[in-house]
Amino acid sequence: MDSWKLDAEHMVREQIMTRGVTWQPVLEAMASVPRHLFLEKPLDRSAWIDSPLPIGDDQTISQPYMVARMTELLAPEPGEAVLEIGTGSGYQTAVLAAIGARVTSMERIRSLADRAREKLAELGYSATVLWHDGREKPEELGVFSGVLVTAAVDELADWWSEVLLPGGRLVAPLRVASGSERLFRRIKEAEGVFVDSWHEYCRFVPLLKGRTDGRP
């Protein structure tokens, strides 16, 4: 077995399962995705610690526990269409794809979008990565069983909820009155009624507006 797979299994066992994540599909996915390959040297040596890490352009690859918990709250089934707002390194995208979701991911920083698209293709993960401001709805986007927002927001964009199919779930780090952030989940009932719930406190980089080229 490759040494990184032992590191990944240890990460899942010691950093994720011990904190209460029990959904088997995400545990298996995170044990199978090579997180270190979504980081540049020498940070790849720190890939298996339970911490966010910089990926350039003032962005981070999310903490493994938080990736696992948000994915568990979203609970995508194989074959379901999932929209990700904020591709970043592509690691969260890969975890969703490893579960079997059909992922469309938006990234406002072109350099990150390009690198993530190339890395996902290189590793064999099927996902569509768009260079696009995730606050703005593209034309002819379609509908989704899940929407996952990977950066902190003060409020939800209306269209994120509008594109949800009946039974669809939206998960986002949402700022609360205290100035801190909490994981928020919205479930769209068949009648178009939303059922909202609050979960763990968290910390994410903010979701910014507008497209940019980013670093070369």
C-alpha cells in the first residue's frame, strides 16, 4: 500500500471518526483521495494534519474534518448532481466525485480553476470546473440535488435555493449575529418549503464577488 494511503486512513480514523462523522461514503472517499496532491511543495508534507492550508491567492484547502462534516450534511447519493461554490484546490470536488456525485464547481479565481481542473482530470475525477463568480447564476445551469458553498457568506444567494430539486440540500458556512460562522443546512421539501438547521461553528475564508485571473 502507498504510504499516503496509510496517512489518509489514519486521518479518517483519528481526526474525523473520533469527532462524530459516521457516514460511511464520506469516510471511504476521504481515505481514497490523495489530499497531498492538491497542495504545492513543501506544504504537501502537512496534508494529513487536521488544519486548513494555504493554496495561494489568499485561499485555503479546507480542514479535513470540515470537508467530511459538510459532505456528511450534504449526503450526496451516487449519480446526483451537486453544485459546488468555490472550487479552490479541487480537494472537496474530488471527495464529492469519489462518492459518485456529478459535480459542477465554480471558482472565481481563474488560476485556481485551471489548476483544479487539470489536477482532477489527471487523477481521474470527473467534474466540471467553471471560471465563474459563484454569487451569480450562469445561464442554462440546470437543477441540483445538492449545493455546497465552501466559503463564508453573510447571506445565501437566492438562486442557490432556487436550483435545488425537491429533497435537495444546501450546506454553507453562514455568518451569525456574533460575527462567528456556523454550518447551515437547508432542505427543500417537495412542496417547496425549506427546512433549515444550524450545525457546528466553523471558520472559512470569505466568498468574494467578481472574477479575477489570480497569480500566473
